[in-house]
Amino acid sequence: MFKRDGMDQIKEGKNLSSLTHVEPKNLYIVYMGEKQHDDPSVVTASHHDVLTSILGSKDEAQKCIVYSYKHGFSGFGTGLPGVVSVMLNTHHKTHTTRSWDFLGLDHYQSSRSSNLLKKAKYGEDIIVGVVDSGIWPESRSFEDRGYGPVPARWKGTCQTGQAFNATSCNRKIIGTRWYTGGVRPDILEQDYMSPRDVDGHGTHVASTIVGSEVRNASFGGLGGGVARGGAPRARLAVYKVCWGSGQNGTCSTAAILAAIDDAINDGVDVLSLSLGSSNEIPGTLHAVAKGITVVFAGSNDGPAANTVLNAVPWVLTVAASTIDRAFPTMISLGNKEKIVGQSLYHNATLDSSEYYPLFVSFKCDKKSLASTNLTGMVVLCYAPWEASSKLPAQGFVNAVTVIAKSGARGLIFAQHNSNDAINNLIVDCDGIMACVLVDFEMAYRIQSTGVCTELMIVVNLNSRVCTTKSMVRISPAMTVVGNGVLSPRVAAFSPRGPSPAYPGILKPDIAAPGVGILAAIRNSYEFKSGTSMACPHVSAIAALLKSAHPDWSPAMIKSAIVTSASVTDRFGMPIQAEGSPRKLADPFDFGGGHVNPDKAADPGLVYDVDARDFTKFFNCTLGAQDDCKDYNGKLYQLNLPSIAVSDLKGSITVSRTVTNVGPPDATYRVVVEAPAGVDMSVEPSVIRFNGGRKTAKYQVTFRAKQWVQGGYTFGSLTWLDDNTHSVRIPVAIRTVIEDFISDTS
């Protein structure tokens, strides 16, 4: 990694004698491709030798290297033979009780116990690496009672530091490492210089994946039950790369690369990264080539299109969905009408038997409320005209910041009908005031009953008008679980495809629970929402599949998860996607659909990919190979469990190969749902397997029905056998005339 002012010299192979001390914001990562020696010390020495030959000083070379990547790949070098690419060091943001039962992984009632959990022995001795903000080792979720010795294949270490000693590791947390390179000193000062988690994000993620059973977990009595991870007997390896807390937190690419490099050598089976990145992290490819399944969060920037991140084909990219749990909160008005909102309000900041004056503000910002005395009141923020220009979470943050300082006793916040990451922010109201969410319809009914408000400025008055009806009472929230809650739905914040970087790869891959997930934070349990919460659900399922099918490659595990997913909700209706307005979900919302763990354990057929094909794809994105002339335009030829064609001109034919992992003798017949405006045919339409045949190849031909510069339409291709297997892949097709803006209307 190098200082910024040497970047052009690095790319051009010029003299680098001007390079001096490395600053975090000026770091560059030099990727040298596959490692050339099995001894890591030799690889590290070669990195120093390269820099020494360029800088003319061994001491300067030592100063310039922050990380030496030596296990999965050779990281480093410059302008000399063997250097593949140079990229700027960037920074990334970090993106349960009920959710596992909701997914069918219930092992408390023997008659309903999950087949996958039993077959996988609850993830026994699978090692999951969590690359995040660290760990809070004292949490009950990481107790190691009943665990045997650490697996002999584990090569990692328990790196200690501030407030974290050797006893912080145990037979559950079997390894820890932490990385500060590329992080600003002012951010490091906010954190523990150790694996200890100041933010809580990493602890929440880790407990969702591998957390041991903790009874009577709740957030102030809400969501009460047994908190556990999806693979509760798996082991945990912690790699702290994220520093600081909240919006000030950051995760350096340089540190992430170093963590992945170490994880490859340490012996993890699954890597979980609840991080967002618009740039590919090359170390993940080498992890997959070593047999490690890599799972990423897809970002929290939905519902706009082209917001999905981490879109390379060899990783699982996860969207977020809701579960069948809600927290209704009764709002009683002075006219005896009752309105139901949602909140996490549970403490006695309000007297639930008392009515409070209600103030309606049509703009809850500092300027609008500066001259208003809100002491002792409940404030309704009602601004539907801002819905198209301001995200609910943004408006909520502004409102809480202003109203919490005003002396008000409560906040009722109106938003469009969606599930947003705003649930994270409601936690911040805890102990300060009651915060309740309502939709615009409910807010209209509240404000139309006769409220205590200031008259509109257009009549040049500033007098308060109050009636006995303009009072409100807020009751504590309740927990409701089950069929009364429409679920799952794709969350509004969940990212949408297509990927702008790789439109020939359908992303996200899968949706999983990511709204209102209760998991460990320090010594307690809190709700969090985001694809950061959805990612660990898929990571845990991948760990279970690895235990149940140790011979499956990462591509096979990914395929099993995607092709067995559900596109209907609990009532057999098409899954919906939150937004404004709500709509039926399509593959750019949830990929293959909503994850179904037990079906993934027995998928029937899988789409496997030779890691060398992924390597060729990656090398071609660097423009470093001679055989890449047509490759980038044919990403749809990768043997993925999906098909995305962004540039259909006339007709194309796509090939796929399936591998039979079900009964040795089987016959599958194809069922096609063609995208609108496209003819779609499959040859052969029937494939047969016997004891001697494990794989079958088929071709799909797409023909545009009309010659237009159009948008995407969606379909699917499903192989059905005579038993219970349904192997479905999503299809997204866009017809074009020329390679310019897709929509000419």
C-alpha cells in the first residue's frame, strides 16, 4: 500500500523514491495475483524486496508496508512483472429470537424440529469468520458450556489488547484478530484497541449466526423468548476491521483484505461480511477458491434501482425481509378514537393512564419549531408532501433530534406505508420519550380530530388552539407474532438490482430476515434492522449446509440456497416489496426469493462453478488478459443459478449445467415462465440421471418479440422431478437496440 502522490508512478512503473510515510486516507492496495510460494514468510520477504529495489532503502520499504497479503493471494508490488492491479484503499460502512423459528429452524418441539438442523448437528464444529466491528465476549450468547476442544484444524490465534485478554476467548470464540491499518487516529481513539466491540454491530451479527441459546432474552420485555444463532453449535472467529461507532464508524478495505487473508489461512468454513462496498474485494475470490463460502450484505440504499452492492458472482449477496412479528402500540385520542401504530416503547416515560396535549407539526425541523413551546406535549410529525424527497429514516432522525431537546414527552412520526431501517432509530428513543410510527392515513385521522396546534402562517396568526379532543394517550407496545402479520416482505431499505457494475449478473441473490432482529449488544439484547442483519441469517444457513454436505463447493451451497427459495408468502400469495408504493417483488428485489433452509438441504440439482471460471472473470475485469475480448459481454454464460441478459438484440443462447445431488435415478422436466416480450425455449426439455450420470447440460434461447430499447422483464426456469424437488432460477431480460441509455421514452 502506498501514498497517494505515488499512484501515477505505481501504475506507470516509474521511480517511487518520492514515497514517504503512509497516511490512512492515502493508502493504495497492490494486488499481485496468485501467491507464488507456500511459505508466507517468503511471500512477505518478496514484498519487502520489491519495495526496497524501488525505494533504494530497506527501512523505507518497511515503513511503506502496512499489510502483506500472503495466504490467499500475493498482495503488493508495483510497476514490475507480476503486478496485476493497483486500487485505492476505500472505506466501508457496517450495514434472534423469532427469525429462526420463522424460517423453520425450530428445534424446541421435536415434532417440528428442522431436518437441516438435525442433519448438520446444529453446525457442530463449523468455523464461521465474522469480519465486522469485533465482539463483546461476556455476552451470554458466547458461553461455551458443553463444547468440546477447539477443532484441530484451526490455525488461528486469540489476539488480545485493551480490555481483552486471553481468557476472553473460549471454546466458542476460538479466535480473534484486529486491524488498524488505514484507519484515522481520531476514529481509533473512540474505540478499544483490541477485538472488543464498542459499536455492538459485530456482536449482534455474530450472535445471530452462532449464538448459544439464551433464555428470557428481550428488549424491555418486547420480543421475549430464546435468543440463539442459526448454527448454535458452530465456532466463531472474529476479525475486527470496523472502528468507531454509528455513522462515524468506518471499515478500511486494506483491513478487510488482511482479515480475509488471515481467515483463509486460519481455517474458517464460512465468511460473513455485513459490510457495503461498491468495489470488489479481491480477497473474497481467493477465499471461495479455497472452499470458503462468502456472504455479503447488499446495502441499505433501497428501494431505488441500481443500489445493490457486493455484486460479484462468487459471493452470496443478501437482501432484507420482514418476519411475522410486529409491535403494535395503541394511541388513544381525546374523542375516544383509537389508532394503532408501531413502536418499541416499553418504559414509563409516559403515564399510560394519562392524556397529554397533542401538537401537530407539518415540518418537524429546528427552524419550524424554534418558537414553539412543546414542553409536556406529544408531537405528531405529519408531512406527506416530503415523502418523495426525504427518506423516512432521515426525517425521523431530524425530528427526534429537535423534539428530544424541546421538553416534549412523545413523538408520533408519520411515514409512507413501509418497513424501514427506522426501527434501528426507535431504539435511540428508549428512556428519552415514546416514539411511535404511523402511516399517513392514520396520521390524517389523528390531526383531523381537533388538535392543539399553531394556526397556519398564511393567516398571520400564531395563537394556540386547544380543545378537550386534542389530547392523546400512548400505551406501551405489545408483541404480536404469527399469521396476523403479513410476511415476509422485502424491506424498503433493502437494495435493488440491477448492479450497475455487473448487469450480466443478477443481484441480490436471496432475501432473508433483516427487520427487527433481536440479538446481542454488549450484555443485553436489542433490535436492529438492515441487510447487516439479513446477511448473518444466510451465513448461518451456509454453515449448516457445509456441515450437512461437507463435499459441496461454495457455488453448490449458493445454488442450493437460491434455487430452493420461496417466491410466495405464508399464505401462498406473491411476496411483496415495500416502497412507495408497495409492489410485487421481482428478482431485482430478492433474487431467487426468500430463503428456505430445509429445502436448501435437499435441492435435487445444483449449479456448480469451477473457481477458475470466477478467476478468469475477475482477471478480465482488470483488462489484464489476452482472451477477454468477448468475455465481459457474456457474463450470463457463467454457470450461475440465475440468468440476467442486459443487452438482448434479436436472440441469444445461454448454456447451463446442473449436477444431481438427489436420488441417483431421477427425471426432471422443465417449466418455463418467459419474461414479457420475450420468447424463451429450453433444449432439452427433459433431463434424466442414472447412477452413472451426475451432470446434464441444457441451453436456453431468448428471442425478442419486438425491437425496442426497453426495460427489464422477468421470468423463471424451473426443473421439476417426480418427487418433491423444484429447482427454480430467476430470469431478467432487457432488450436493446443500441448500447446507450436503456429507456428512451
